[in-house]
Amino acid sequence: MGLSIGKYMHKRAVIHADMDAFFASVELKKRPELKGKSVIVGGCGDPSKRGVVSAASYEARKFGVKSGMPLRTAKRLCPKAVFLPVDFEAYEIESEKFMAILRSYTELVESFGLDEAFIELNTVEGEDAFLKAIEAGRGIKKRVREELGLSCSIGIGPNKLIAKMASDMKKPDGFVVVRDKDVTKTLRDMPVRKLSGVGPKTEERLIFLGIKTIGEISKAPLRHLEANFGPSFATMLHEHSLGIDDSSVVPFHEPRSMSREVTFEQDTKDAHLIKETLFELTKDVSERLKSDGYRCRTIVIKLRYRDFKTITRTRTMDERTDSQNDIWTAARELLEKEDFRVELRLVGVKLGDFEKRDGKEIAR
């Protein structure tokens, strides 16, 4: 009996926990009278001014409103929406509670931003990793609802790629498990746009090539993909279409830094949009830095291109600062050194090397 069970034992299972419309949900928690309405969070909450969408309720998303979109565009798509300013203090409080729940299950928590994380449970000989992950996933959903008054979607898969795709399959408040043996069947008939790494332009090109499903990507000759997308991106497409992802869950703790990033709905080379988005992100983290009573010395920008190549650029200041103007000047100068010949997928900014305004340096 033990040999039979061992033959089918799942040795690895990854959980992806993703809060549902996080910023908008926190705002609805504060303002329950807005439940059921189209709510858009971004900038100072005024769509006539410069700013980008940080989050949108599911009601607003039905009109095509997406994160990273200019507020002006969101207003045009959803004119009756309620626009609210970003309230990072409230989001960080809820995020800390969310991450604390996840870390109560395991130290292997890899967080992304405030509202999502991969977790992998430790298993011992004889334990089925999937059964243990399913139990933990149910517990996480229950605690998020009871302790935070919010909802999250859970995806469980044999690796990070599949877990993240699973968490997106039945949003909001979803719970999807994709076991090793079901990966091929699950991915086979899904549209190419659902595959991690495929944006609108890649989707358009794949369809032009007659490739409409993830299963068809997996069957396409690698040389054919390389000819159209280049070697590195083609390899990623091929491996992801087969459900292959060997990346580890890496604990990520940065209590001595502040960061903010946005993934564009559509990969872009629009320098004005990229610069405007980075400005809004820099403004957010600068305000948080000052309100928390810190100064920083390092400013980092993060850029992720359409082929998932990710780079960071760092500026170390001569003196620590909490000046938004100083921080934005450094971030802008770092950005202006980049040549956007390849479309950008994500932009972010991080502040680090802190000291309290009373002059006490934070241990690093």
C-alpha cells in the first residue's frame, strides 16, 4: 500500500495567493456604501489631473478599466465611476495582516507588491504536498475573509507558473487546483493571451501565425517561434506552454525599503506614458517615506521588458533625503538613460538605505 501511494505522491505544490482588487476592496471596506459601484483608485482621485489607475473594482473592470491606465482614459471608459485617491497607509496595514497570515504557514513566502505572494509549504517524507497545500489554501481564504473582511483567490499548482495562472482562472474569490497530471489538459485549449508573458502584441502576432491556443504554442517548432520572437522569448513561450517552470519560491523581506511598481495592461514604448507612470509611483513612495518619518539614500528604478528581461538602475545620494523633488530627479535621470527600443511591461521604483529624521540610521 505504501509503495502504491508513494508512486503517486506529489513532491511539490506551490500556492499563489492573490487579493481580489486589493486597493479597491480596502476602499470598499472603509466605504461599504460604495459596494456594487464602479470604483477606481489612482493618483489624487481626480481624473482631470495627471495620474494612473492603481486599482479598479470588478464593476469598473467590466468597462475595460485596467491598472496602469491614465485616469483620463478610465474616466472616458467609465464616466459614472467613483474616483478615490490612493491611501497607502490603509493598504499597507491590510497587506501586513495578509502577509502575516501567509507566514504563519511557512517561512517560504515570496511576496509581490502588497497583494500577492507565492508560498510553498515544507513537507516531510510520506506527505502529499498537494493535499497539504489544499488544506492551507482553504485556511488562508477563511482567515482572510474572517480577519481582514476581504477576499483572495488561491491557485495551487506544481510550480509558480501554474499556480499563478490557476489563481486567475476563477477570480474573484476563486480556488483552483491544477495537479501535475492535469497541466497539459488545463493549458491545451486556453487562449494564448492567458499564458504568462503573452501581452496584446504577442497575442496578435501568434494569431497572425495561426496559433490561437496554448496547446498550439507547445506544438509549434521552436525554430519557428525563434524566427518570430527571438531565441530567449521563444524559449520562454515554449517552456511556459508546456507548464515548465523550475523557479524557486524565494522569501522576500524588505522591511527597510519602500517600493511601488505597475504592470502596464499593454506593453509600451511610449516614453511619455512610462515617465508619467514612474512620476506617480515616485510621488507615492516619497509621500510614504516622509509620512513615516524616514530619509533615504538610494533610489532604484526597475524595468521589465516584454521578453521578461528585468533590469534595475540605482542612484546613491550624497546625503539622505525625503524630498520628493530630489527623489524624482534621480529616478527621472535613471530612466532617461534607457533606450526603449523594446516594449516595456513593468516599471517600478524603490527607496532604501533609510534613517529616521532624528538621525538614527536603520540597520542594514
